[in-house]
Amino acid sequence: MATIAKERRKTAVEAETLEAPSEGRRERKKRRTLQRIIRAARSLFERKGFEAATTQEIAERADIGTGTLFNYAKTKEELLLMVFRDDMMPLVESAFATAPKQAPLLDQIVHYFDRFIAYHRRDIKIAKVLIRELSSVHSPEQREKNREFVRFLVGKIADLVRAAQAQGKLRTDVPPLTLAHNLFAVYYRLLENWLGEYITLDQYERRIRQALELQLRGFLIEESETALSRKAPARRRR
Amino acid sequence: MATIAKERRKTAVEAETLEAPSEGRRERKKRRTLQRIIRAARSLFERKGFEAATTQEIAERADIGTGTLFNYAKTKEELLLMVFRDDMMPLVESAFATAPKQAPLLDQIVHYFDRFIAYHRRDIKIAKVLIRELSSVHSPEQREKNREFVRFLVGKIADLVRAAQAQGKLRTDVPPLTLAHNLFAVYYRLLENWLGEYITLDQYERRIRQALELQLRGFLIEESETALSRKAPARRRR
DNA sequence: ACTCGTAAATGACTAAACTCATTTGTGGAG
DNA sequence: CTCCACAAATGAGTTTAGTCATTTACGAGT
């Protein structure tokens, strides 16, 4: 009767892919269920699209009751975020690992973002919903996870910037994190415009490099080691 | 008699605040109804918040049937966009008009964005939903209106850039529109982060100027007219 | 004035996300 | 082993955005 009272706080959605060293049957079962839910959701989102896939179906496919589903994700949208992060973490790692470390900084950055674009191209409909959901996450836990993810992602870009500075290719009076955020902002805005159908993918591709180059220009150090010979870049204009 | 032939092209949601010179009773009634809908929606969104306000209530308050509402807006979200643009166009004009034209470019830009932030602060809950909806507009008409709006807004920034170039305060090899888009991207990303509760307003305020400055740095021409005396800026780092 | 094509209005209805009171299962304390 | 506290599961029920077949009202041509 007056039992449930408090401590409803912890969402179940904690573990995700992590392996805890020693867990009871209960914990294990919970993790298994979560995994089944994520797989069911991914499968149905891919097959039928986000709106068309009903929570009933997902629950059914995960072999749980409809109510149970909402113990794991507060909303249908949260399900999508779970699937997304599941995919995304390895992708960032890979994009960073395969970046052409000796190429100019601009090329490295472009490579990085290209990988994300390739990912979103696989399922544009889902990507649209995703971008939309990223901007308004209700659950604090989910928000914290997103925050961490972005920190991680932007951190990788900052690493590229620092490397370029260490190699004397970029002015050292530029704060790497701020620059990384700006570069990401430029990319992200174009991504949003593409997925919101404000611009086409073609337009995206034509603009991304030019836009990033504009943020980097002025900070790049030319071939000559001393950085004293500065000839005006005089790039082509729009 | 056969004068007004067929001009049937206009979608219902067209006129918004515009006044057409000669319109029949029908047209006028339609416009009135649209206005009543927008007012009813604004009032209820403000009072009860976006989710809590039901379409039934809005229809009732606008004194129309529930079905009629959806002849004017395809979704509840579209209602919000209508209210938003109603507010926003005058705001952009005003922000541009009051920009401190003699101040450094950075200050002008910051002034511009500050006005938007002030607007969103009035009703943060609504602003959140808004930002979310801007990224995924289903109706092509609505999307086109948004596109126009952004073009207008970014165009104003580009104007500021061009003015600075004309005054010899900014390098002329910088494409104004691309720069304007980049500056807006930096602002917009921070706005999203604020409204998505990834950062606080305080953090926004601390970062916006620094981030914009980083995009402009390198293109600014120093006091000395010739632009030949270049001392390294050596600003504080993060 | 009459008529007809069609724009606009309408509200009962449907579908589906989410809730919640209740039941079931688990692990640990005695 | 037994029992209990509580975590987790459950599905019938509620709520509300959005639909659609039907009706109403306008206005252009005669």
C-alpha cells in the first residue's frame, strides 16, 4: 500500500553496453532486457521508420509488456537516442583513428565530419528525427549522456588542433577547445540544414569545406617555418 | 465581373499579417480566422505551455470546429511556427536598426544576437519547443517560409560584414555570406545548447563573445590604416 | 435570381503514446 | 527454509493529435 513511496529515481537505462564485473541474476536480466529492447527498436525503426513503428510492436518484439517498455525509456524518442549512441561511440573512435594525421588540418577535419555524414546517409529519415530529438532531451540522465558524448567528440577535434599546433602548422594563440567547438558548430548547422531539407546534400558538400576553411584561415601557418612571410591568401571569393 | 478570374493559388496560411488590396468576403473571412487561430494559439501556449495546450482548446477559443483548425495548420507544431514568425520578423528589423553601427563589428554582431536571446528568455519553455521544431518542418510551405526568414536574417549579418569591409575594418578577401553563416552557426549552436539545457545561460554568455571573436580574429584590420603592422593578438587562452 | 462547382467548416471517430493500480519475482535477513 | 521489502513487469485504460466523410456557404456564369 504505502510501500512504493519514494526512490523511484534510478532509471533502468543505465548500463547500456557496459559489462559490470559482478552482478546478480536480477541485474543481468535487466541488462538483457534492455539489450533486447534496443535491438527491437533499432530493427523496427529501420524497417518501418520512427513514426510508423509503434511502441506496442517494439514491446512485443522485445517480448515484454507494453508498460515494461516505459520502465526502460521514458518516451519513444529516448529509445531512438539509445540506438543512436549505441552506434555512434564506435564511429567516433573509428573516424578519429582513420584520420589522415599527416594531411593538412582542414582535410583531417573534413574527413572526420564526412564519416558522420556517411552514417546519417544510411537512413536519412531516422537521422532527421534524431537531430530533432538531440535538441530537447527531457530525462536528465539521457542529457548527461549526450553531453558526455559531445564532449568526447569535440575533444577529439581539439586533439587534432593541438597536434597541428605542436607541428607548427597552426598559431598557438588559438584556444583549441573553442576552435573545435566553432568548427563543430559550422558542421552541425549545415547538417541540420541538410536534414531539415533546407539545403540539399550537394549544397552541403559544396559549402562545408569552404565554411571550415574560413574558420581556419588566418590561423594557418604557411610552409615557411618562421611564419614571418605572410602573403595575403587571396582565395577565390563567393 | 469576370475580373478576379482565378488567383486561387494562395495557400490558406499565406497572408499572415499581410493586407491584400482587394479581396472578397471569403478571403477576408479566411484571413480573420487565421488571425484568430494564431492569437488563440499564442495565448494558450503562453498560458499553459505547448504540450498542455490542447488543439481542442485552441479551436474552441478561436471559435471554430476542431477539424477546421487542421485546415489552417497541418500539425500543432505548425501553429507554434506561425506564432513565432509573427513575432520574429519585426524583431530582426529592430535588432538591425538599433545595431551600434559605429562600434566594432564584433559588438554589432553580439548586439544582434543578444536581442534574440532576450526574446527567448521571455518564455524559455516555448523557445525550447520552437528550436526543436525549426529543425524538422514537414510542410514545404512552412519550410520555404523558414528558409526565407533565415536568408533574411543572415543577410542582415552579411550587410554588417560588408559595411565593415567598406570601412576598411575587415579584410575584403572574406566572403561576407559565408562569414555571416559561420557566425550564425556559432550563435545558433550555443543557443541550442542553452535551450537543450546542455549549458546554462551564464555559460552561454561567457562563451558567445569569445567564440565569435575567434571567427573574426585574423580578418580584422588593426587601427593602422595599412594593415601592414600585424602584432600577434595574444589573447588569453581557455 | 438561380445554379453549380468547389472552398471551407465540421465533429464524431481512430490510433497510439503513455499511465497507473496491481501483480509477480528476487534476494537477503532471521 | 520462510518471509518480507521492494524492484520490476504488466496490460487495461486514458488522453489527445489528427482524419475524413459529410455538410455548409460562397461566388462566378447565365
